[in-house]
Amino acid sequence: MSIRHLSDVLVSQIAAGEVVERPAAVVKELVENSLDAGARSVTVQIEEGGVRRVVVADDGSGIPVDELPLALARHATSKIDDLAGLETVASLGFRGEALASVGSVARLRLLSATADAAHAWEIGMEGGVSQPVRPAAHAVGTTVEVRDLFFNTPARRKFLKSPPTEAGHCEAALRRLALAHPQVAFAWSIDGRQRQELAAHDLPLRVAALLGREFAAAALAFDQRAGDVRVHGFALPPGSDAGKDQYLFVNGRYIRDRMLAHAIRECYRDMLHGSQAPACVLFLELDPARVDVNVHPTKAEVRFREPQAIYRLVYHAIHPLLARPVAAFTGVSGGLDGVPGGWAGGGAGGLDTLSWAGVPASAQQAGLPLPAAEPAAGPWGGAHPSSAPAAPVVPPGDSAPPLGYALGLLHGAYIVAQNADGLVVVDMHAAHERILYERLKSQMDARVESQTLLEPLALTASAEAVSVVDGHADELRALGVDVAPLGPQQLAVRAVPTLLSRADPQRWLPRLLQEWADFGQSGALQARRDSFLATCACHAAVRAGRQLSVAEMNALLRELEQTERGGHCNHGRPTWRALPLAELDALFLRGR
Ligand code: ADP
Ligand code: MG
């Protein structure tokens, strides 16, 4: 075959392969156009999974009649006109590709009216062939109807799933768009049945409407700025099952991002089960010039100009929120609001009721009057608690501390306590384990011991990893690692943290440095250390079956209240649960 130009229609159909993967992509592109047009209200109809018909109607600015043919033309957009515009684009669209692509693989009809037009106009396109503009009836705004998606590209149609599955994808796309634009009213229907109707909201209400009341009640709010970058949103405390999805938005655009996901995961380290992704809604707002949105055909991925600064901002917005101890919460209705745990979903702070009283620095020194069940292995053998005077048993009252006062030990495993709200049950072993673990970590943070190797060890590492060593030798030394470049892809290690002296540096150091290069800080070294400390804590923590005195139990409760991440053991299980009197009364059908 000789070389020749592809027809415009074929070019559009090829582009459609990237932009219009399935009906949900049509929904996304059309609604984004509505949002870019300043719509206050968007209505969507989906039929047979969106394959038979998708209709998106808005009350946005509309399209002037002389621009209607252009709206359907490839590479025609009203949103940018030069490279500077591309680099600072604030609208959701800018490629001028969506309508042309959709129109090349479906039957498209667009009706639109601007405020100053005498009446509306419509234009159509079928399989890439556009039809003449005609007068029509339509209020100010735009309606786009897309029928018979992939009617002329049967191969693509074969890849579609069942209508309910495709409809599910459409709804997922709508949820993301609606989450990012709470100030816009949304309504959508599937096969004629109304599925969602959202008035213009503030963000917390929108989150509650879309992710459920349980999520809204349990989620913790965060909001941080660094310069002109803002990150805010809501994250579930570890162990909460009030949601499972992660929504990341950059300047109102839903994205997937490995770096952001990593930063969030790091916040939950040693508080989550296995590979579970922490549920959250995160909005990042920054100058569009600081983020490149033109790296992916559907703009599902972005590239940050300063990824490390973003990583740190996100980490510092969420991490302290999850780590704070029970005693640091002051909810509206007493001590327990917002604290992870809660019986049957109760006792949580909610999106707007939470306040943060700062971490008390006191009481961290008092040792637990609990002898360790068995000596801890490794260099931390000496780290288990020393005896301290037993705390007095104070009669319960309104001023009871958050976890209350111990009443007794249930089956040698659970401390039963009474607080101002009702009943508290604490898993003795899990609680003690977390207390010891946090104490070991802070002892380690204060003093990192390093062990010099008998002779320097040569390692292979990526050029990026080697360059991290060049720039951060001092910081590495503070972590107990003495390492220097030996060649473009070679390192010489002279000392390692004592804790890791038995592990092969080739296995952890290159990874640590690579992470540092990618994200600007590394949790890898700490993660290794922490998993070792966690094992120590688990072995040293008091075992079920040991009888504790009431004074010992109270001491454990007080210490747990002050412990960071005290709500969960390091496997993500809760350490305590509360059953307020009101719920007890309900259990006994007692009206109060
Ligand atoms: P892009 O959004 O990248 O500009 P599209 O193909 O999605 O490309 O749309 C082309 C143009 O059509 C847009 O730039 C805009 O001017 C116009 N347009 C599309 N949909 C609407 C709408 N709902 N309201 C107003 N204008 C619209
Ligand atoms: Mg568009």
C-alpha cells in the first residue's frame, strides 16, 4: 500500500477509539462540556446501558448558531487558542475532539440556544457525516443526544458489557462529576427510571448524598494549604467500613494517580488490613500551570510539576488526622465524637462537627503497670513497660475520661468500662499492643542507632537512586544509613541502622532510594523498621487470660487515650468499641 492521508471520518473514528471507550465516556465528555459552559443544572438520561441512547441537557451558555458546525468539527474548541492557553487550561475540555469523535461512531443531535438568539438551532451528525443546521425549539442551554453508539464500528460494540454493567459505569462517571461540582444540580435516569436527583449543595451535603450518610458520619475532614496549593476532603478512619472508594480530583477533574494514592496509603500505614485502599475524597486545587493535564487522551492522568511538594502536602494533611489519640478529640456531644470505633456505626463525628484540640504531650511517660507476658525478641528486649503506681479508681461521672473507668475484665480478654455516654469495651491485648508499638517507635525516632559494616558493601542501583545519595547524604545519615556513590549505578554502603543489620542492604536500600527519587521522601526504611517493632510489640503485649487489677485496667485505658493511632491495633482491628446508653436503651426497648 502506498502512503496516503486518512479521511477525516477515519481519523475521528481512530481518535474515538481512545476517547470513547464505552458509553460512560460519552456521558463524561458531554457533562464536562455542560460544566465548561457554566451550567447550573445538568440532566442525563441513559438507555440500555447508554448504547441505545444518552441525552445530556444543560442550562449553560449555549452555542451561537454560526459555531454549531465547528462544535462538531475535529480539533475545534472555544477553550484554548495557543500553547500558553494549553499550559494554563482551567476548563475540563480543550482538545476539541469529543463531539467529533462521538459523532463519528454514533448518531448525534445537538440542540442549543444562546441568551441573545431569537430561537434555538440544531445540528446532527451520523457516522462522521454532519447534517445542515436547522431551526429548533430549546431554552437557553444545550442538549446533546447520542444514539446507537458504535452502530458503524461493530468490532467495538462487541467489547461492551451487558447494559446494566455499562449503566453502572455511566453512573460511576456521573457520581465523580457530581462530587467535584456540588454547586451544580444533577439529575439522572436509567431506562426511564429516576436514579438520582441532587440539588445544588455545599460539599459536605453532596458527599453525604453520593457516598452515603454512613460515610459522611464517619469521615474525618482535612484542609491544608501550602502557598497557593490547597488539599482538602474527607477520609475514613482506619477500620471503618463506611465506604471503600477513593476519589481523587485535581482542579475539579477526577484522576487516577499513583503518587497521590501512595501518599494516602502511607498515612494509613500499619493501621489498615492488607491491601485495602483507604476510602477518601480528596480535592487538590492549584494553579493550572503547575499541573499538566494533557498527558492522557481522556485526561484521566495528570503530571505535577512539583510532585514531591504535592506528596508532602497530602501526607501532612491526612496523616496527623488519623494518628491523633482518643484524648485529642472533642466532638460536639462529648468526648467520643469522631473517634474511630463506635458501636454499629455510632459515635462518629461527622463532616462538620469535628474539632481538633491538639495532642496533649503529657501522660506519655507514665509506664503501664503491666508486666510483659514474654520478653521481646531482638534489640528491644529491654523496652517493655516498667511498673508505675496504680491509678486510683475514680467514680464514674460526667467528667469521666473518653474511655471511662474500668468495671472489670470479661473472659480475661476484654476490659469493660463505663464512660459518660455508656459502655466501653476494650480489647486488652490489641490496646496494649498499640501502646507498646507507638512507644517503641517514638523511642526509635529519638535515637537511631547505626552499625558500621566490617567492610563497605558495593550495591547496584539506578542512576536516579545514586543521585538521591548525592543530594541527601546527611538526611540518610540521620536515618542511620551511611552510603556514598561509587559509580554511575553503584553505591558503597558503610553503615546501616542497627535494626536492619541482619537484612541484605541490596534488598532494601535501592528501593528506598528509588522511592525517595519518585516521591521525595521515603517511608520504605521506616516501614521495615516498623514491621519489626510491631512484631516486638505483639510479643510483649499482655496476653488474654492474664488477670488485671482494676487499677491496671484504668492505667491501660488512660494510656490508650493518649496513644497515637490508639483506636486500632497495627493490624487494623479496632482496640475498643462504645455502646452509648441510648443504644442500650433501644436494645431493651426502653423509652427515655
Ligand atoms: P472541547 O470540550 O475539548 O472544546 P468538544 O468536542 O467536547 O471539545 O466540544 C467542542 C466545542 O463545542 C467546545 O469547545 C464548546 O465551545 C462547544 N460545546 C460543546 N458542548 C457544549 C455545551 N454543552 N454548551 C456550550 N458549548 C458546548
Ligand atoms: Mg469537551
